[in-house]
Amino acid sequence: MKRQAYQPILITDASRSQDDQLTSRQKRYVLMMGIRVACLVIGAVLVVVKAPLLWLWLPLCGLGMVLIPWLAVLLANDRPPKEQHRLAGRFQPRHRDETPPMALTSEELPHKVIDAEP
């Protein structure tokens, strides 16, 4: 029987913690809301100054003030997908000939007597 190679678990393969994910989503939300406030201020300044092409800039600022909060909420609630549901393996039948990844061979099993098949 061939022994399977041991595959170490690398810390770089681990997913980010929920606290780190939450912190990054909060930072992204605050940044997007800051951009929304900037659109509001820029729109107000353009109206006061009576800038040329006001008919173009004012709707763009208004569009930014309407769309950015919607996108900010969507992105703030977005989490990375789970790799696999924890109950997914329970509903799929296992094959009997599969060996666990770190299984010992029959010679390495401690205190176990293996009977020869008749």
C-alpha cells in the first residue's frame, strides 16, 4: 500500500478573520460616504459659483449622491463566499476505498492486529 504524502497546512491559505473583513468593509463604506459628501460640496460650490456647463456637472454630482450610498451599502454587506458549506459532506455518500489524507498504513497502525482474509 502506498503512503500518501503529508500536505502541510499553510497559514497563507487561511481565510481572513471576520473582524478583518468587517474592518475593511467599514473602511470602504466610510470612504464611499466621504465621496458622497464631496459630491454634495462640489455641487453646492458649482451652483454658488455659477460654473460653466452647470447643466452637465450638477446631474453628475446628483447621480453620485444617489448611486454611491446604494453601492456603499451593497459592498458593506458583501462578504467573500464560503469555500464549502459545513454540512455539504454529510449528504454525499462516501466511497469505502478512500483513505484519509493522513492515514497510517497497515504496518504503522499501533496495537491493531490485522487478520488475513481467507
